[in-house]
Amino acid sequence: MKFATVVLLGILLLGSSLSLNAQPAAISQVVAAYINETPLPDPIPNDGNTGLCLTYYTMIGDLGLNSLFMLDKGSPQVDRQHAYFIWVSDYIWQNVPANPNNTVFSFTMILQGTATIYYTAHPELRVFDSTKDPTRSTWGDPVAKFVRKTGMFQSLDGGNSGTFANTAELVSSKPFPFQGKTFNLKDVIPQGMTCFETISGSYEAGTCVAIK
């Protein structure tokens, strides 16, 4: 089963606008869209049923590609090496035992854990090779931290693809410079977010809505 390689919970919620005068997003307002790419760095800890979620964002509030990625001749370079914000979360998963009365679906629990949003003005300097940067020191400034609540991945093909929903609660954040001003995620996401995603193999895409 390929689920161990699937990165989950690519989540980022920055509010209704990232103009730096943004107000907290309304409940259930869609505030972000995200995708990922492979190969992935190793998870920490690297034993047992563990995985790593690492995603970047094609939309945050009113911000689009030109604001979220470095530009090359006026065009955004849409990949994790050029994304200003990334979401990173190590996770532990647990298979739900098969039920002979339900042979259509397979289920996997993603247990409660933590997550971090990293920001850097120079994403091209990030090193995603775990052997060269085992402490993830190049990934940027950890500007917000979350507690991920337990969620369930559900699949019709033995775990290769499926859907997943999960809530992440904001527990801390700090101010950082962005677009020439000072910004703090707690001003626009004081509580957190719920994200919904579709997974295929090691790839994922999803959207997030605000919670109160």
C-alpha cells in the first residue's frame, strides 16, 4: 500500500486578504489552495508508520501566484523551491482493521500531531535533501505552529488514492516582515482551519476554510 508515501495535511490559512490589514476570515470562508511535489525529504522520526507533509500554496486569501512565488522574467516559478511559504508536518498513521462487512473502503487514521508554517524571503536557498540539511535549518523562519487533530483518510483502491479532511488549531505565531511590512498570522487566523484534499499516490491538492 502506498499510503505511507502520501503527504497529508497540506494546510495554510492566512485569512481573507494578505494585504497586512487583513481581518480574521469568516467561518467556512475558503482562504487557501495548495499542492505538493516529490520526492519528499525524510520524516522525523524516521521509523514505523511515519510520513512527512510538505506543501506550497497557489492561493492565500487574495494573493495569487505572483505574490506567493519568486518571479522569473515576470512569471511565477510555481514549485516548492521558489514558494515563500511552506507547510511542514511529520505525522504518524494507523491502519483501521479490515471489516468483512465493508470491503469497498480502506481507512487510515492520521494521528494528532504538530505542524509549522515556514516563511523565507529567499526560498531558493532551501535545501530539501535530508542528508545535507537534517535539521531543516534552511527551510525558513517558523512563523506559526499548529496542533493537527486526528483525521481519517478514506480510499477505494487500497490506499493509493482517496480523500482526507482535517482540522489544525493555531497555537502560536510571531510577527515577520512580508511585502515591506510586519505581519502576524494570529491577526487573521486566531483559531485555525479545516482542510479538504484529494490524494493520488504521493501527490495531493486541497483547499482550506476558516474555523472559529
